[in-house]
Amino acid sequence: MALKATIFKALIQVADIDRSYYHEHTLTLARHPSETDLRMMIRLLAFALHASDTLQFTKGLSSDDEPELWQRSLSDEIELWIELGQPDEKRLRKACNQAKHVFLYCYGGRSVLIWWQQNQDKLKRFNNLSILTLPEDATDRLASLAQKNMQLEFTIQDGHVFVNDGEQSVGVEPEYLLHSQND
């Protein structure tokens, strides 16, 4: 018998001072049986960093053809493709060929630097690709905020993200490894 996804509900307030975006989102996240709280919360963080009315979670781990999140235009073109982790160059090449902008959020501490050293020469050729790394201690604290029903506030200013659940606050400072020339 196949294991089913676990459903999480999140009411998030996004105050993105950098983009002048202030909005509340009610989200349903299906956590794949093989997905950790850490990965799910990084998906939620990526949503907050790019929040819009048209940004959507996809099938994610359940599909090889879709990113974790994407934003499509009214004509069904992929405007934004968001990946997580340390995918191979082939997957990122496909994303860059299909989407206007591609963002990759890497996490995992030292393994990110090893992955980057092995792939940076191949990835630097993509003008529409941005790669950010997330500090391991901050993502571990972010994972501790995971609950079946969450109410979170995301405040984004000067590239820093502050996540508050009413009891504790976590600061996350993504660092660019590669910055898209399209930004």
C-alpha cells in the first residue's frame, strides 16, 4: 500500500518591503511521505520570497516534469520556476529552457559548497538562473516551526527574511551563489 501525503495548512502574512508586497495567503501543502519538515518549510519560505496571486505549489517530488513552485502567465508560459536542493545540471538546463526566471534554493550545509564546486562552471552560462544558499542553522530553526496548522508572518527586508509564529522568530539570510542577469 502506497503512503499518502500529509496535509499541512498555513496562513501566512507576507510583508515584503523589498518588493512592496503585502498580502495574506491561505495555503495547503501536501508533504510527500519522503519529504522532511525541513524541506517543506523551505518550500514555504520560497513561496514567501516570491509570493504572488499566481504562484503555485506543484506536484513537486511526485513529478519529474515540474518544479516545487511555479508561476505561469495567462498564456500558460512559465514565468518563474523554483527548485530546491542540489539538482543535476540537466534538470536546471531544462528549467532554464522552459522558464523566464529560475531560482534554486540550496540547503544542506557543507554539501552545498561541494555541489557548487562541481557544477558552477556549467551553471554560470544560464542568464536566467539564480542560485541561493540557505544557512543550515537557520533552516534547522525554520523546520522547528512546522505544524499541521500554521500561522506565520514573513517579513522580508534587504534580502533578510524574518519568520514569526507568534512564539518564536527565525531569521534567514539567503546568500547568492549565482545571480541571474535577468533580475
